[in-house]
Amino acid sequence: MHDVLDPRDLVPDEAEQRAHSGYDVDGLVERARTAAAANDLPGLTEIAATLKSARLDPEWPYTEPDDEEELRRTAASVAPLAVDGELLRTRLRGAWLGRTVGNTMGKPLEGMNRREVRLYLTAGEAWPQTGYVPLVDPAPAGIRWIHPDGPVSALGTFEDVPRDDDIDWTILGLFMLERYGRDLTTEDVAREWLDRLPFTQTFTAERAAYRNLVLGKPIPETASFDNPYREWIGALIRADIFGYVHAGDPASAATAALVDARLSHTRNGIYGEMWASALVAAALATDDARVAVEISLGVVPTGSRLYEAVRAILDLYATGIDHDAVLDWIDARLGHYNWVATVNNAAIITAGLLWGATFTDAVAKTIAGGSDTDSTAATTGSVYGALHGDESIPSGLVGTTHVHVRSAVRGFDRITIDELTDRTLDLVETFRSAG
């Protein structure tokens, strides 16, 4: 699965990344896949060199800045919102619970497309989804693969929140902000990755950046050197903690997320983390998902693919079409992206939040979109909990399993949701008093 040490993965993935970001790589994607399948390492080396000299199509319609100062100026344009201090703890607890519950609901289906999600859940008599995914063994015909972590996150297989990178990054972000506060730098982020999180518990862009740090690459080259995953969803899933601690302040949340994202991502990968952090920050100050999404778009460059996709979902929502129709639109317009890319998954999250009537419905609708279902469901769950508080998360989904969190972050395994909430609230208050 996208081995950052194997050119048979890196070169085809880089060819696909270049194709999706406007570069003239006619035929190189298929050539790279063919060479990888044939174990043709010299051929892959030649293709990799050709990719590095590829030029951006002059007709490419998007303007996607990578300049840190420009991105900071964009974020700064979003005004802060008033937060109800009496509701803040319940909203933060709702966000933590929503993230963990949503992640577990989506985890067994990770990597499946829409058809496969429905097929699997129907076979388990769980469509439409109302809770955790039952284990269907053997998997129904037509399912291409089951994620290796799927069976250990199915209904009845876990006693605590199953360990997952979508949760690890939120926890690690909390630790970093406790240690460094508002002065957190990208260099600090790099240091704590190496110290607190095992290499094997990172994936795609994060694993590439981790490898680049070990190789001694400087920041921000850590994000671009041999990293085809630089516009994938990895940074977006690290975003929520920056929104939590900057409740009601999307601009500060997005700026903090930028500091984190630039270690491993570029362009839409960075925008994804800025957008999600701003979305969470706004959600802690309103109970209207549409309002939160509208505000969050203010931190995203207007000429980017991410902006275009989220704006389109908002516009489709205004027309009154149903959720299946919006998923059809996502498949038709964004289906060429890898299932772990930022742009398509952000659209799926937005649709789940806008069309979801309850927590379970919003998360289930997000999962129904397929692709990176554990990550998208975690973000949708987090935002929904931030919007509506912990009482919006069904008690039957919390039970005894979503009290303690399993984590690969050193020093945090089996931490409780309540401790995570209290430590987050302490940071919010600390940042406000300092600010």
C-alpha cells in the first residue's frame, strides 16, 4: 500500500499526482504502472526523470499558491466568532467523541467505493448504516479488498477506541500544543513526530516526510522530495486539534494548521488542513453546518481545486437535490482522484455534514460516499459534535468502548475522552488569556 521506499509505488503514484495537478504527462501514468507490474526498475528510473521535467499545462485553470505568507494573509481575512463559554466543554467533548466514534464507524470500510460500501453493509444487514460495521466473513463477492485493520474495528471486536492514525494525529497535536503553545514551529512538529510516533504507524505523505527527515532533508523539502502524496488527505486528518484550541477563531486555527501541514504537504494538501481546522473552529461557535462550511472556505485560496469542490457542494445543497445525487456529482467530477486524495474526500465530508439530519445520519452519509471512510467519518463526526455537543452522540455508540482511546503516541495509550477534553479546554483558556 503505497510504500514510500519502493519505486514501484512511488513512480506510478507521482505520475498520477502530476496528471491530477495539471502537468503534461501524457501516457506516463500507464507506462509507470506497466513498468511497476513488470518489476522494470530501470524503466521506472527513466519515467521518474521524465516526470521531474514535466511542465504545467498552460491551459490549467487553477491558481494554487504555495507561499506561506500568502496563505497566512488568506487565513487572516476570516473574522473571529463569539463562543458560548458555558457550552464549550460539552462541544469539545462532543468533538472528541464524534471524532472517535465516527472513525470507528468508518474504519472497516476504508478504501471501498460507494458500490462496495453498500454491498458490504447490505450483506451485513446494516444498510442504511446506523452504527458500527458488522464483520462479514467471507466478504461478499464484488469487494476488491478489506483493509487490514477492518476486522479489528468491526462491531463486537474492540473494547476501547481502536488505535488509528486519524486519532493519533489529534492526540499528538494536543501534546505539541501543550509543550510549545502558540509558538509551535514546523521544526517542533518534525522533532515530535520522530520522538513520539513510530514510523510504521504513519502512512503516505506522513511516512514520506518522516523518511525525508531521517535522510536529513530540510523543511519544506520534506514535503516535496519523493512524496507523491503531498496533496492527499494526511494533513487534513491532522487538522482538528488546531480548530479545537482556537475555538471560534478560524483564522488562527488555519494559521496553526499551516505550520503543521507544510512539513508533509503542498498546495491542496495544505489547504485541506487549513480548511478542516477552520471548519472545526467555526463549528464550535455555531450550530449550523452550512454556516460553518461557508466560513471555513474563507481560509482557502479561491483559485484552488479544493475551493471549487467545496463551493460546488454548497451550491448543490442550495438547489435542494438529494444526497445520492450529490454523491453522483462527486463521482462524476472528482472520481479521477485517488481514494486518499484531499479534494474528493473534502467534498464527501461537506456533503455528509450538509445533508446529515443527526450525528449518525451525517456520519453514515459520509461513509456512504466511499473512499477514505474512516478519515472522512472522523472529521464529520468531530464537526458534528462541535456543532451540537456531546449529547448529540448516541449513548449506545459511546457505551463502554469509547471511553478509553488506544494510541500509538508515546505516553497516551488508553487515555480517556474526558482527559483529552479537559486538556483541550485548558489550552483554549491558556491561548485566550495569552492572546
